[in-house]
Amino acid sequence: MADTLTGPVPEVPDAIPEFPMPRAARCPLDPPPALRDLQERAPLTKVRLRDGSEPWLVTRYADQRALLGDPRVSADTDSPGYPSKAGPEGGEGKLSFIMMDDPEHARLRRMVTAPFAVKRVEALRPAVQRIVDDLIDGLLAGPAPVDLVEEFALPVPSLVICELLGVPYDDHAFFQDNTRTMVHRDATPEQRGRAAREVAGYLSALIGRRIADPREDLLSGIAARVTAGEIDHGQATEMALLLLIAGHETTANMIALGTLALLRHPDQLALLRESDDPGLVTSAVEELLRYLHITHLGRRRAVTEDIEIGGRLLRAGEGVIMVNEVANRDPEVFPDPDRLDLTRDARRHVAFGFGVHQCLGQPLARMELQVVYGTLYRRIPTLSLACSPDDVRFKHDAFIYGVHSLPVAW
Amino acid sequence: MTRPMSGPTVELESDKCVASGQCVVAAMQVFDQDDDGIAILLDERPAPALLDDVREAVAVCPAAAIRLVER
């Protein structure tokens, strides 16, 4: 070895890794190899973002849960040190309470928790089942191949949100068209912006109608808060828009990615399709939430008071990024983490985050995925990919990870 | 179901609750939700057969609002 002859190698500090990191070309459903490497070697380390800032990257499950549950971190994008998600898609808007801290966050969040209670969500299951069955009827009646993203994965959550918010049936087509444009791969930023304004204007008007004439739906609940003077009409609209945005593309991408993952694991797909055990669909949803990832840019926070964790000192004013996909592959918590095993107990995954900001809609998302995964492959048992696996394009640069399209046939 | 006279006690701090409902999914016989989704404790001294479910509820509660005090 050269250094034994010439003396010690001069100390060159490890270059600070850049974040986000690329995935391995052949493994688009696995976390980037560099993330796995850091989890093993340097579970709490600084990374460099596109804007040149250097927040901490937290890769282990236990550290992520501890920090996401710590009141000394802030979710407010204006807090000093908050790691910006700005990238090719531009900056992120500041949307209602998900980017606020307690107590204001808790005050606003509690206004919309009721419809997501487990029993209320369960009561929506027959409506969701009908939505899914109708869409599958439509697929089977039409020609194949089709793009599963366009014809199924995006419409399911859009129609479920209509049901939840109380969008009248006659307006579903308008709502569907505009929400599709808001997330469409070929839409220009101007078209997306215009569609978002159309939807916001529509929701604002509908809240106005519910203020005048309340019903038993979520928008009427929000409208009642306006009437009571707890929030203004603008905040109410922003809240409704948040529920739409948070529940639409996320669920859609889980439907498409879940289908792709199952097609790549035919033994697991067969198990899901043929099992008589109703518990298997439930555990399959948890395992797919663990195994897959859509929030690939991670949960981000700013440190507001110094925190000692894992032998490191995170200082006030520094940023932290918790990438749930690598926590969900932490071998300390999930043995043999890279194996997709629908029978494993994966309930402790952090796909919905952790702490006071944990996804508000997760009971609804779980139920929707249970209906979808429990129905689609049984009703179309010969479902298969209609393109070469290498031609599936992944949304590496989007805020929410997924596939641009998923051509399928049967 | 017979209620044990002694054994672990469940403690719920409802002011911490963020209405995720995960405790209800994990241990439906021990937890419920009020009209706003906030957790309610149905049984503070559950039967031994339910304790694994309660431990799961403790583990998945995002707000660390549930404790199982083993005595």
C-alpha cells in the first residue's frame, strides 16, 4: 500500500453527497443505493441540495421517528434552515396547515379530522367499491391496451374525493377534467396553473353554497367553520384544495406502482388474487406502502432548538430531511427488507410520515388501496404489462414519485 | 370477557391525539374515536389476550399519546 511507504494519506474530507440521489437503473422500485450506503455507514449526515444548502439527511427508522415526533422541529417552510424542495418543477406552494406548526396547525387540522375517523371511512367503502367496479367495467368494455394511470389510477382517487367533499354528480366531469390537467405529464405549467385556479374557484363557490345550505359532507363541515368565524372563506378553500392535492396523485401513484410491483412479483400477485383470507389484502396494502415510495423527496423540517441525536448535534437553524423509503427498508425493523412479502407484518412503516403531521387522510388512502388491490387483479386476472419493462418511465424529477404511464392489457 | 383485577394499564393523553385512528385499527376493543376523530379509551385494563394489540397501538400512534404501564 502506498501510504505505508509515503506516510499517511492526507486527510481529505468525504465530499458532501448531493440529494436527491439517483436510483439504480434496473431497480426503480428500490431506494437509491447511495441512501442504503449512508444508512449503514453514516445514518446522520449532511447532504447538499440543488440550492447549495446543506441540511442533515436522516436515514434510520428510529432516528426518523424520533425527529418527526420532536416538537423542536418545524414544518414551516419559512423557518430558518427549512430545506427547500425547489427543483425542476419550481418551488412548492405553502398550502394550509401542513406547513404550519402547533398550535395553529392543530387548530386547523382538527377542523377536518372527523371525516377521516376509521368508522366514517369504513362507511364510504361501498361507494369506493362502486367507483372501482364502474371504472373496471369501463376498462373491460373498451379496447386494450390502455394506460392504467390515465384510465384507472387517477380517476379512482379523484372520484373518491368528489364523494368525500360532496361534489355533486353533475360536476364530476368538470372536476375530473381539471384535476387530471393539474397533474398531467403533458400539461404546461400554465395549463396546470389554470386548472388549479378553476378547481379552487369551483371549491370556493361550492363552499359558498354549503354555507347557505349545509349538507352532511366534508365541505359543509368546513363551511360551518366559516359561519362560526373560525376561519375565513379563503382559508376554507385552501383547506379543501389541500385535501384534494394530498389525496389525488399520491393515491394514484400507489395504485400504478403497486400494480407494477405485483406484475414484477407474479408469486405475490397470485397470492393476493387467489387467497381466501380477507386479512391478506389488508397486510398487502401495508407491505406495498412499506416497499414502495412516492414521497421520495422526504419529509423536511427545520430545527428550532438544538437536538442531540445519534451522537450528532443538530443545531437550531439547520434543516433535516427524513426519507421514509429508506427507513422502510431499515433491516433493524424489517428483516430482509428488500423482499416484497405480502404476508409480513409491515404496519409500523412510515410511508405516511410520523408525528403530528402524519398524513391526515391515511385511513381513507388505506381503504381505497384495499378496495383497489382487492378488486382489480381478481376482476382482470390476466392483467399484464403491454410494453417492455425497460420502457416504463419513472417520475424521477416530480414531487411525487410514480410512473408517467402504465400500458396494460389482458 | 373477564376483566383482570390487576395487570398493565393503558394511558391515553387525548390532548396529544392527532386523530390518526391507528389505535382503533390496531385494537378496536380498547380504543374508539369521538365525533372529531380524537381517540377514546374504552378499556383501561384490557384482558391479556388484547395486550399485543395494545402494544401495536402504542407503536403506531404517531403522536406518542398512548402508553401501556406494566405493573
